[in-house]
Amino acid sequence: MSVQFCGLELAHAVINGSGTFDVIAARRAFGDGLSGRFPFAAFVSKTITLQPRQGNPPPRLWETPAGMINSIGLPNKGLAGYLREDLPELTGMVGDPTLTADGQARPVPLITNIMGSSATELAELIEACDARSEISAIELNVSCPNVATGLDIGADPRQLEAVVRAVRGLTGKPLIVKLTPNAADVPACALAAEEAGADAVSLINTLRAMALAPGAVDGRPWLGGRTGGLSGPAIRPVALAQVAAVARRVAIPVVGMGGVQSAADARQLLDVGATLVAVGTESFRDPAAGASVARGLL
Amino acid sequence: MSPGPPASAPFGRRLLEVAGIEELGAYRILRVADPSGPEPAAGQFAMLAAAERWGGGEGERPFLGRAFSIARFSAGEAHYLLEDVGPGTRRLCELSAGEGIWVTGPLGRGFSSPEPGRRAILAGGGVGIAPLAILQDQLEREGTEPTVLLGFRDRPRVAGAGLLRGARLATDDGSAGHHGRITELLEAELERDPVAVVYACGPAGMLEGVRELCERSDVPAQLALEAGMACGFGACYGCVVPRRGGGYLRVCLDGPVIDGAELDHIEAHAGAPW
């Protein structure tokens, strides 16, 4: 049985978290091993920004109890580079037919994740994505400081509502708002996104976290970006609480994620109201983790 | 020089069995039975994690897999050189024959064979000598005998030299061979005959010394870098090193073997701190 999500028919309920699976890199590493065995029912791209970004200086990673902190800094080729170089490589992917109840191999829709630090930037990103038929849906990363206020756009319901409202009319494609967990009232943010016209919300993004340089006695941070985002099973109970609270508050579909390692973990997020579940950090430990989760949900 | 033929890894981690583990001074050689896996190119690596009790060590870790160069591949076994430096390597060092191990790989780009006319010099330091062993095997099969220079900190680690054949040694404490740095041996070699390619792997400080010396001597260097990695297959963008001229290279995907000319400087924090 396929899953309906914002008008898209997906082979199953498991997708990837943005920035945790790179199709182009995976093809280089696994070659033909990936074709026809794509584990996710839709592919969510890394965050694309208007201008190219190099990302944060290393070190970018730290291992924590049952998780990790990343401070990658959203390296990407920028909108023009993404559309020109990456988009042709991200189309035509076929999902693993053994992960579907009917054994059918389905094409894998592409969800492009974007971030902009102003409404003007976002408008340009959304209009460009809207014009490309290869892109099935747009996910808005709002874990981004407002250039004027310095506050995360997604942490303030009023600001979030204004941003979503400003760009909603620019595309007819499904618009997913990826909520930040680093907010005082996450369900209020979800409701603001819904009222502004979002078709779905996804959560949780990583939790802001820090690690000190080994052996340092001066409080020096280890990560080149000073702080980073905590992910992995360490944050799973936080994800469950926030997904449950958001699903109770909004009527639009919820994509639940945060520390999912198994079908049982995914099932819990579905049980509290998620329509889809994303696998993120676990794909680092096993590139085919998404397939194990989807298979276990059959 | 064409890059070493990169073997594609099977998609997903594979549950394999430990064939055995042997002491080599301060190191262990972990042998993993992999009868149906693809043959790796010299310089490629794999992500390893014990199938049981991966977690619950120091600091409630390890969590992520650990990247190891493939030190040797023969008779359906992949060999890895381990040194107990943290919760991940400690758990791997405790493995015994018959236990399960998760393996993703072989991954990354390996070494390229030397241009005709250039001799190969292998320069390794500490546990970083591992990929030079499989490279020595390959070069000897191709009919060339590389010069092997290995550096170690102290006596218990010198035993690691047994992984390769015919090595000349340097030690920090003078317990074997030249009392000093491997780069001093390398410099003398390059003065004697600079028509060479240097293949190096070791701690960041040593690699930076090799890189700088080769640049100064106008000798090509292929440097196998170490980096803390979350995934090993280009997904996390966590293992980057600065590329000469701007931007970053992913050690897992663009390396781990990177042409010295592509790097300005190898940072001291490069390597896996966990």
C-alpha cells in the first residue's frame, strides 16, 4: 500500500532527513549497487541557498553518548549550481521494490530543501524550484538567523508565519516547513506555519549543542562553527515529544524524525501522528538503514 | 597517473565475521573474513563497528563507525591495523574470532601507481603504516620494489614494522633505527635520488612534514589522510580538509589518498579525536 503525502503517492513512509544522504556521493561510493535499491520513498536534498557556501571550517564533527554533533554549515553549490549540475543527477531514481507492499518499483520524488535569510532570497529560491518539473515538493529550512534580528526565523511563530505567508503564493508545489526544535513553543510554530499555508511540517531538526576541545582547559570549543546540532538516538525522546505535540495541534501532515534507528522507532512516531518518518543519522552508520526501517514497517 | 581503480562497495553495511586478531607489539591486526566482498584498491578504507556492544564504553560511546585503511587483502580476508586510542578502537581490539563485525566498504580513492621511471618511496608513521602494506603488495606484484621508511614513537610500537617488508626505521625515542623523524630519512632519500613518488600515511604532523618536504623537493606526494568521519561515503560532509585555492575536499570521497599538490597545509586537528 502506498502512502499519500501532500498529493504525492509515495511507495512507503520512510524518507531521508535533509543533509544526511547524498545521492551523487553515494553513486560514487556504491556504484550500481544503488540503482533500483534506493531506500527512501522520496529524496530530500541538502539545504540549497541562493549563493554557494563553503560550509564551516573543520572540525565539523563530534561523537556524543548515543549521538553526534555536526557543525557542517550547509555547504552547497548555490541555487544556480544546484539546478545546473545536481538536479539532472537527482532525477530518475527508482525505489527498492522490496520495500513496498505490492512489490512495485516506483520513481522517487525529489524534495528540494532551501534556506534564505530574507523574504527576497526565499522568493527567488522558491520561484526557481517552482519552475522545475523535476522538483516535486519544497522544504523550507527555517533554522536560519534573520539577517536583521539575528534570531532564528523558525523560533518565533510570528516571524515564521510572515515568512511562510510571503512565499506561499509563489509555488503550487507542496511546501513543507522544517521546524527548529530550538524554540520555546514548537507547536505554536507549527500552527503558525499551517495558518500561513504550509502543506506539511517536518521535525525535529538538530538540537543546538557544543563540545569542548579535548584536553582544553580554557573552554575552547572543538567545532569550527563553535556550536553544532545534536542528532542520533540521544534526541529520540525529544523528537517523540515534539512530534506528538505538533501532531495534536495541526491538521496538516507531519514528517517525524529524530534518532530513528529501527522500524519500532519509526512506528512510535507514526503512532503519535506522523504521516512520514525520516531517517537521518542512522544512515551514516548504515547507508541502507532507511531500507531496514521501511522493510520493518511492511 | 590514473587513480587507483576504485572498487565500489556493496550498498549498505555488511555483517561479517572476525577471522582472528593478532598482537603486533602495541598494535593488533584484525582479520575479517570477507570471502564475497570486492577486492579493494590499495589505499581504500572501510567503516567498522562491532556487531555487539558498540556503545556503553568510555563516555557511553562508541556510536559511529570507525574508518580504517585496509592493510591487506588476501585469501578472502581483509586485515586492519588497530591501536587502542579510544572507546571505538578499544572495543575493536577486544574482538575475537567468530564475533560479528559491521563493515561498510571498500570506500574512497586509493593510491595511483608511479609513473614509469619514478621509484616509489613509502613513508609511514605509527598506525598509519597500514595502507602502505597493501600498497607494497601491489607494487611488488607490478614488479617494482619500493623503498620503505617507517617511523614509530617507541619500542612497543616498533613491532608494527613487521607489517611491511624491508623497512628502514626512525623512532622518536631512539629505540630502533634512526633517532629522529621519518622526514629526515625521507629527505636523505630524496637528496640521493629525487626521481620518485612518495606515498605517505601517518599522524597529521608527520604528513604535513612530508607534504612540505615533497613540495620543496618538487616530488609528487600521495598522502593518505585520516579524518574523523560519521559516514565514510560522502553524506555527512564532516571529514573535510581545506583544498589549496579554496573550498574543501571530503577525505572519504575525494580521498583518503589526496595529491599533496591539492593541499596547502594539513591541520594538526586532522585525524579522528575519538
